[in-house]
Amino acid sequence: MRAAASVSLAEPELQGLSQLVRAGDVCFDIGAAYGMYSFSLAQLVGPSGAVHSFEPQPKPRRILRTGVRASNLENVHVIDAAVGERSGELEMSLPVKFGFAPIHGHAHVNDGMRQSRPNSTFTRTRSWSTPIRSVDEFCAEKSISRVDFMKIDVEGFEPTVISGAREIIGANRPTLLLEIEDRHLSRYSTTAAEFTTTLRDLGYRMHVWNRQEWVPAETVTSDRRNYLFISEPL
């Protein structure tokens, strides 16, 4: 995956994971989809580390599990759940383009959404109930005492995920790689500026990937999706 990123076939931030993740680390891939990040993280953490991959969509999760088994990755644990502020169940929505093509990359949690004009390209949606876990409750249940890195890509629900990870963030200061886009955050009546202020108030500094290194950034811009937040100098 990191090689694919180097030739623009995958997200460029994959190239920078080796500067953030070490052997033995514990990583959470929240919104794992087909495993773009999970497989790269599994290689970096090695057999002494662990990757917990959360994916609520049945088809991407099935493909991810198949890849994990085929690769004999005993350090990757696939969890059938979305992630939020507290554990329970919530409704997921999957937009369907032209009436027949599901757009898995735009699936989102309905909880707390404000009403907006429907996207005319997405003629309908599929909905289902999914388990939802919070990071803090999951760690307590599984006796996970340390989290080193969290990648979170959940179509605007990222602030709610962070709200459910306050204990882990306070205790461990994990590195965070987040998708931040106003078009998704607006579903839940918040903005990129508000979200990044919250993260800075938690003691994090924002960076972006610039070809070969992570560089400091002050604002979220429309030409990129992913932002790194760290509490210690790189």
C-alpha cells in the first residue's frame, strides 16, 4: 500500500506511516473499509503489535477479513462496529448512485445528522442498524491499556469518535490521523475550524504530509482530506 501511495494509487499519507508507527505499537483503524491502512499498519507493528480495524459495512468488512486471512495476519483484529461516543446501536446509511451502485466510501452514521438537501446523484440510500463502540469502552472491555496510533475516517463523525476516546487520549496521547472535510462535518452541524480547535485544546498540533515529510499546518484546506495530530515533536 505504501508503494502504491508513492505513485498516487493510494492515499499519499500512507508513505508517512513509517515515521509514526513502530514495531509493537497498538493501532486503531476506525473506518477501515477494505484495509488500505490496516495492512500497512500490520506490517509496521509486526507480530508484537496489534491493529484493531473497525468497519460497520458488511461488504468491505468481508473483503478485509478475507485479505487478513489470506495474508495470515494474526495481528489484525476486525471488529463489526462503528465507533462513536458511547456503545450501543445506531443506524448507518449507504448512498446508492444511479439506483444500483453503492458508494461505500460515503456510508455514514445517521445519529445527530441535520437535514439537508439530498444529493441528486444519490437516488436512494440503504440503511441498517449497526453496533457502535466507543474507544474508551472497547479498551476497557478488551483490557487494552495503550493505544499509540488512531486513523479515523468516518465521513464527518470524527468529532464524536474523539469524544468517546477522551480517557485514552488523556492517558496515552496517541497520534491521530483524521479525515477532516467541512462537507462531511456539516452533516453533524460542526466545522473543520471548530474540530481542529477542539484537538488543539487537547494538546495536539496539526501537520500534513508534503511528499517526503510531515510539516506543520495551521488550517484545513479544500485541496486535502487527511490531517495528522501529534502531541510530541516528530
